[in-house]
Amino acid sequence: MEAFAKARFVRMAPRKTRLLVALVRGLNVAAARAQLNFSKKQSSLPILKVLNSAVANATENLKLDPASLVVTKAWVDEGPSFFRFTPKAHGRATPIRHRMSHITIVVAPKA
């Protein structure tokens, strides 16, 4: 039995967020929380929030033991981008893309 949680429209670039999600994939929940707590990356806070939500979903809805849970799947999809423009030389303007992420984490008991 699997439980999952999603955070959508997180205003961080997916490329930066995927770095931390790759670190916690396959770890048990305690090790994943420790990894995210001691990380200096800014994306660790929303990822930790999604992980805690997935664990809460597993314990409340499926009545699973939180000590036996493992992060089985974790991925980051790209959300919409919104554009701003910055002035450049000779009257030109170049776009600045503010990217968003959709973070999904799946936890399941250790098999």
C-alpha cells in the first residue's frame, strides 16, 4: 500500500529541486528527514513539507507504521513559467523565466 503527497506550483526551478529529491529517493523516512534538515539548499523546506504530508497520509488514512516507511518514488515535474523582461543594450529586452515545480513523493512500507 502506498501513500503519496503533492505540492504544486512551488516557485522554485525544477532543475534545482530535482537535486534534493534524488538524494531522498530510496531512503527510509528518518534518514530522508535528516538529509533534508541538514541540507543548505532552499528547496529542502518544500520537499520536507511534502515528505511529512506523505507520512501523515500513510499513518492516518492507511494506518501504517511511520517507522517502517520508505520513500519509494519521488519526482519533480515542471510547472508553468511566468515571464518578466529585463532591458538590454540598444533598446532590446530579454525574457526572465520564473519556473515552478510540482513535487510528488510516494512512501510505502519496507518490503
